[in-house]
Amino acid sequence: MANGTYKNILEERNAQMIEQMRDKQEVGWSNPAYLPFDFVNGVCELVVSDADIEDAKKRLERFAPFIMKEFPETRETGGLIESPLVEIDKMQEGLKKEYTCEIPGRLFLKKDSHLAIAGSVKARGGIYEVLKHAEDLALKNGMLKEQDSYEVFADEKMKEFLSGYTVQVGSTGNLGMSIGIMSAALGFHVIVHMSADAKQWKKDLLRSKGVEVIEYEQDYSRAVEEGRKNSDADPKSYFVDDEKSVNLFLGYAVAAGRLKKQFEEQGVVVDEEHPLIVYIPAGVGGAPGGVSYGLKRLYGDLVHCFFVEPVECPSVMLGIATQKFEHANVRDYGMTGKTEADGLACASPSSFVTRIMTNLLSGGFTVNDSKLYDFLRLLYKTEEEQIEPSSCATFIGPVRLLEEEETKAYCKKHALTEKILKNATQIVWATGGRLVPDEIRKEYLEKYL
Ligand SMILES: *Cc1c(COP(=O)(O)O)cnc(C)c1O
């Protein structure tokens, strides 16, 4: 009986992809579990509804006056942490030439690489979760009433109150930066547990902001495990759990509605004749999962979401493909989990995201580390823009979409014909980079040459 189960059918269809992954080849994968949005909407809604996302959006708006006061860099956006959407036609031409490929439609860069405060996509989820926790504590302890202006969070009295509480997180770098910086600004005692992959400059920057950084010689899962244990032992400590947090996910999901507004402002149409294709680098899956989920809720079948991961660390794709979810570990499939893309170095994926995205993710790509730097240089050369290596993984998406057997077949199956694709909007999601120090930027431009 075992042979006919859904799981076995999936396993069979994914076998070839997993073999290629074992061989450390770059893969293009179309998710065999992908379903039309209407099929999954009902169940998804029970887990994370539009109202939940709206609630998160409103919470961020309530905190805007505090954020604006504490971080003047957000004044321009009225205390909202949002990034520009820019067309990168010169990069598009550059990619087409360099990789002799077709990239139909218009190619845009969503610059979460330049988000205020944390300089990465983590400024969405990470900061949201810390704000929510601060709000919960303040409400519960009579320090805040819902109708108060949230500027009160800038008051010394509030900071003193929050200094009695601890926030902890395990991170490969950027999550720690967003949680660390915002928690410190709110007055929390904050401890960031950093995996071996974390770059030195990120640890230095955090320490300079008064954040306690604990370093591990092991990988991300271990940093999370230790952080969780440490936090559980202290009743006044709160652990931001990247491997299963719904609050992080909600913070990321708010991006979708904001993007829709940018489309309207910039005259970008999304409809049956003008599909939307989005590529986002995945680590544990939270950021790409939340953003994609938000987009699916708004655009349904009109949006096609692809995750991108390093050749040595495709944990989210494996978690979904094998339906082993958080139990999938890249090392069980012959990969090392080691990559220059520090933000993507998670050997096992999020339990929550791999489940909720199982039927919503269109597919994914893996990319070699050396290519990250080629993309980094090409972007710099064509658009005078520099983002961090993890972030550059995203460019493999538009380059390979019509070159890989599986994703080409996906396009065919979903009426993404040549004619329709000409009208497509393709978005490469840049997930980090603004805070990279100058001397490291220079190093990146020369790496793997
Ligand atoms: C964290 C991160 C990602 C991926 O986010 P996950 O939630 O771990 O999947 C991608 N790029 C950068 C630069 C990151 O810091």
C-alpha cells in the first residue's frame, strides 16, 4: 500500500532533483505539490488570515511615531520601514548577455537590502516581532492603553520598564541585527546567539549597540537551540523563534500590501495578461515564506513565487519536496550546509513555513557560491548598486526560469507563454546589504575572480 501514498508520489517526482542536489549541481525545481490558490485558500486562512496580516500592518502603523522618533532615517517614510521598488533594465540586459538567456518582461529589484534600521529583509519580521512583544508587555502591565500614542515607547519610564525583560534570538547575522537593534532601542536586555556563519562585522556592529553577542562554533540550528534553552530558563526572557514564529511571518507578510501600493503608484499592472514572478532567497524560510504568502493572498494564481538557495544548503526546498519539513537536514543528503551566503546558511528549514507554503510555492533554484559574487559585480557594474552576497542569489531565478527543464515546464503548464511573459513583471528580492562596511564591499568586488 505504501507505494501509492501522496508522500511516495511526491518522493518519486522529486527524486531526480534530490539526486542533482547530491551531485552539487545547480537545480531548477518545480514544486509537484503546487495547487491553484482556491484549493488551499480555505485551510490557509484558518492558519494566517487576511485579518491577521491587516492587524500586523496596523500595529506597525501604531508604532510609526516611535520609530520615527528613535530612528530619524525613517522620517521620509513616516516611521514605516519600507524599501523602494526599482526597475533594473541595465542589469536585465547584462544578465541576458552574460548568461545568454531570455529574461522576458520587466525586471525589478525590491530593495529590502536598503531597509531602514537593519539593512535587510529582517527589518520586516524581526522588528515586527519585537514591537509586538513590547506592546504585549506594556498593555499587560498597565504601561500603555491602546489609544495612547506609541511615542510613549521613547520615554525613559517605558525603557526602564522594558529593561527588566530580556529578548533572545539565534541568528546567522541579519536577524540578530534587526532584533538586536530594535530591542536595544526599546530598552530590552538583548542576547543574540550567533552561529559560526555569522560575519564578524555583524557581531561588531551589534556589540557597538550594547547587544550581548554569544558566539557558537556550530551552525545556526545549534545557536537557535542554545538560545531557546537559555531563554526558557528565564521567565522574563522572550525567545524569537525563527524556526517556527508566526509573528515573524506576519511582519514579512505585510510587505505584500505595501508592494501592491507601489505597483499602483508606478503603473505596474498585475492581471491575467500581466503575471507577476517573484524570486526570493531562502534561509530558514521565514522571510521568503511570509512575503510570498502575503503575495499569494493578494494575487492568487497571478503570482508565481520561487525560492532561491545555495547549492550546499537548499533546506527549504528539501523540506517541502520530501515533506519532511523541519526534519529535513541538508547534511542527510550529502550537502555541507556551508555557504558564503551567511543569511541562507540554515541546514534545516522552518516547520511553519515549509508546511504553509507546501501548496503555494511554485518552485525554486539553487545557485553556486561563486555566482553570487559574479551577480554582485554585474549589479554594481550595470546599476551602481551593491548588495550582500546572500541577497545576490536571487538573480539565478530570472536567468534560469526558461532554461531549466522543470521551470520551463511549469511556465508552459501555467499559461506563461512567450506572449504573456513579454508582459510579465519579474521581481528579484534583494534581502540585505546596506550596512556592509566599505572595506568588506571592496573585498566582495574581488572575490572568486
Ligand atoms: C535572513 C535572510 C534571508 C532569508 O530569510 P529566512 O527567513 O532565513 O529564509 C535572505 N537573505 C538575507 C540577506 C537574509 O539575511
